[in-house]
Amino acid sequence: MAGEERKKKILELLEISGKVKVKDLSKMLKVSTETIRKYLDELHQEEKLKKVYGGAINVSFFNEEPSTQEREVLHSDEKRRIGEMAASLIHDNDVIVIDDGSTPLQLAKSLRKKRNLTIYTTSVTALSVLIDLHQQNLFSGKIIMLGGEINATHHRVSGIFTLQMLENLYVDKFFISADGLSRDTGITSYDFAKGMVAKKIIEHSNKCILLIDHSKIDKRTHYKMADLKDIDVIITSEPHSSEWDVPLRENGIKWLVADKREEKH
């Protein structure tokens, strides 16, 4: 097993258990404790874990991600407009995933008159909204909650059970949220567990549509979820700067400005 593969294994173990010990990793990966400490040093520098005495812990325990309630208040009107535009891209009979987050939540609230949808979600909050709309006959179709460990602070599911459920799932469109978007690092998240789930859904989606408010553009957070080449559409509230011209063109990304209904390349 090469060094990069061992580091990937360390991160996978952290995602499951939240902490790892140097001695345990040494036995499991069949390398010296000095080598394990080197890997932990490198991953710590990359902000993918936090070193502690005798091992490391998942850096998501120390992230700066606002709670669900805080996110819903921030830039609420902007997120509503983004959600409405995202809903306009959904067609009857689509199979979609709605990510957790306050902006995808606005997409869920904007579903109207869509027929025969199949909607998967990782968001407990979005699930409640979707059930309410379905009971009012505002859209028709199936609602499927992805299984996994509940993150009570952010009202979402993630973890090994979620990843296992996604193995045989393929969808038309993934409406994804992110904590950061930059030209160099693509889309990033504060939480490693969320990032792992998002990566798997992106792999199994025909189209990836990023919903993001202006405060997260040109920002990088802890965990990389995807490269720019993995994104098909970005929906936000403002036109992009000229620095984005080349990356968008090279990666074939549509930049949609909410309410203005215009594309920027």
C-alpha cells in the first residue's frame, strides 16, 4: 500500500470513528509509528485532521460551520432566489438529490407542479418540507431519506451507512451546497463526513448543480468535495468576476444568476 493510499485509509477511519491512535494505525497499516506520525503531520498541515496526543481526531469537531438555524438566517432572500431558479431546472420524472444546507432547503420549498419526481435527500429539514408539500399535492412522486448517522447540529445524515446506500444509486441531478468555491480548489466543505457523501453522489449523478450564495465564492474551507470539472452548473446571485472566465470556459460550467435568468461563461 502506497503512502497516499495509507493516508486515505486514515481519513476513512476518522470519518467512521472520529479518532485514531498511532499504535493502532501502525499495526493496521503495517508501518512504523514514525511513519504514521509523518502521515498525521502531513494531513494536519492539509487541515484534514487535528493531531492530538497519541493520534488524531476528525477536524470537523473544530470546524466553523454555522448551525442550521444560523445558516437559514444568513442571506435568506438571496438563497430563496437561488432555490427558485434551481427548481426551474427540475423536470417531470427527474430523479434528483437535494443536499443538506439552507440554500438547497429553499429549492425544496420552491417545488411546485412537478410530477412523478423521485427525490433523495440527506437533509432532515428538507425531508420535513418535502413531506408537507407532498401532503398538499403541490408535487407528486417519491421522497426517499438517505440513511446514516444523524448530525444533530446540522440536521443531516452521513457516514458509512449513507455511503453504502449510495453504492447502487444513480440520479439525474444533484443539487449540492458547499461552504467554499474557488478557482484553485473547486468546492469545499467544513465537514469531512459531508464531503465524502457528496463525492459519492457526484460520481453517480448525470449533472451536478451547485447552489451557493455570494459569501462563499472565492473561499476555501477544510475538505475538498469536487474539482471544478465535476460541476455542470453554478447558481448564485451575482455575476462572476473576469478571473472566472477561463476556468468556467475550460470546464464547461454554466454560471446562472438568480432572478436575472442569464448565463455567464
